[in-house]
Amino acid sequence: MPTGPARVELQVVHGTLDRRVPTVAPAVPFEQAESATEGVAYGLKPLPLTW
């Protein structure tokens, strides 16, 4: 989980996205989302969304 400024930025983005596009949802099951595990940062590669 991000810490410091990155965590705050993600919280703001998530809240804004929820307000502006309340129907946004992943277009694929989470289990099918491709992980990015190379380098020093971990997370998801592009996650298809639907709204």
C-alpha cells in the first residue's frame, strides 16, 4: 500500500472518480487482472473499466 503523498493522491482520485462516474467498475474479474511485479513498485497493469 502506498504511503505518504501517494496514498493521499490515491484517496483523492478514488473519491473524485466515485463522485463523477458512480457506475465505474472493473471490466474483468479481479483474478484476471495482470500484476506488475517488476522493478521497485508493485501493482496492477492497466485494468479495463466499464461505466
